[in-house]
Amino acid sequence: MSEYEACFTSPIQAMVLIRDALVDYGALAASNNDAGLDFLFSKIIVPRGVRRGVLVEPKGLATEAESDGDDGPRLFQSMSTLSRMMLGQSKPPSSSRTANPLEGLEAIFYFFCYTVLKFHGDGRKKSESDRVHRALRAWPNADPAIAYAAKKSLMTVKLTAQNFTRNIDSSTWGEPCRTLFERYRTFVQKSVYNKITIEVQKSSTDTVDSLTQSHNFMPPQEVVAHYREIKSYFDHAIGTYSMAFYRTPVSTPTGVSTIPFPGTPSRREYHLGPATSKGMPGKGKYQDPESYFAL
């Protein structure tokens, strides 16, 4: 497993960074429902010695940026992606151009877990002897069945979930992070159960393509609703940090990453810098992703 370094120095900074990434990511998922797009988490953690971040796709596939590292893809893959690999499918059936958009939220959940379990809230790396390292060790396993079993245990075994919760450093992350983990896990658990049911149905029917296509399609407004729900979990945690630890309110950042859509010609042309009212010169029209999630 690659060694990563944190790009944050406080729990509230980490939560804001992940929340803003999720907002951008949700805007992509809503506006490009049938396209496989990536999001770069380079502002949160980066591989040691390499100024590159981690890509997490709506397909549930994650990899180190511009690299085919053997741990990146597996570490954050959704259970549906892993189950397809176990069935010998490297991608969704041909009639379904992309996987369920909720797989992106699941992949971000695993990224969130990795961040809060491998690092202290101030960005320091946790000790390798920490019990949680053993729990995460199976996630990037080359055998998709082993990675699948480890993530399924987190979703279905109460003791596994409790161990994860206990190993979130309460002294630096605090209760807001633990509460966020439990709420986010409950959301993903429900969607995973639904997807497992679909996989069972697919294995006993000849209409695999039609089932998958029906399961994967989701109207943009429904995608937005799901991403807005998870955003509200982060907003609540950030607000709690603000009141309990910092005693000052934290407003929605104005420098949210700006993503061009629709009709983005290449995933490598995404602009990840501060948002501006005029967008990036020469790159076409930009829209603030936060507008998708206005409450």
C-alpha cells in the first residue's frame, strides 16, 4: 500500500476539503450521468514524495493520478465494481455506459474512511501498530474477493463498524467525525444492500444488460438529492467543529474548485484552482458547482 501524506493540519480543514470535493464531484455526476469522470483529491492527501493526488471516479474506480498503481484502483473501489471483477467483468455491461452514480459516493466514503483512520486530525500519520491499519490492509488486496469481503464486513458486521468508529482518534478528530462516519456508513450501507440484491438478480437472469441499465440510470435531480444529503452530514460536522473547537462560524468557502460541464473535452482539463466569477479564460463557460447544492 502506498504511503500518503496529509495536506491538512486540522480536522475542520480536512472536512471542508472533502466536503468541497464532494460538491464538485456531485455536480459532475449530475451533469454527466452517462460519462465516466474523475475527481482529483490532491488537496487532501498525496502519495509520499509525489505531488499527485488520488482520483476517484463515479464508476467507483480510483487510482493514483496518471498512474496505474496496484493499490490505488483497489483501495477505493465500490463493492459493485469488485463484484463485477469477481464475475470476470472489468466494466459494466456494454448497454450501461457507467455504473450507478451512487458508487461515486461509496468510493468517496472509503476515501473518507482511509483519511480519518490513517491520519490524526492534525494531519500526522498514525502509528503502523494501530489496529485500524490491519482492518484497512485488505482493501487494496490484488484479489477482488478479499477486498470485497473486507468492505462487506464494514457494511454488514456491527462489530467491524464499531471497531472502525473506536479507532477514529477522538482526541484530534472528535465526536463530529465519528458521528459523520456513522451517518455516512448508514447511507452507503443501504445503497450497497440494494446493489447486492441487483447482483443476485443479475446472476439468475438472462437480461443482465437491461437490469443493469435500469439500475444504473438515475435522473440528475435524484443524483443531486443524494449528494446533497451527504453534503449536509459534512456541513453538520463542520458546524459542530466551529462551535465546539473554534468558537467562530465557518461559512461556505468561496474558493470551491470550479469544474467545467457539460461537454468537458478531457478529464485532464478540469480546473482545480479557486473558483472565479469569470471562469478560466479560453476554457469555455464555467458554472459554480455549489449552485447544484443550494439548500
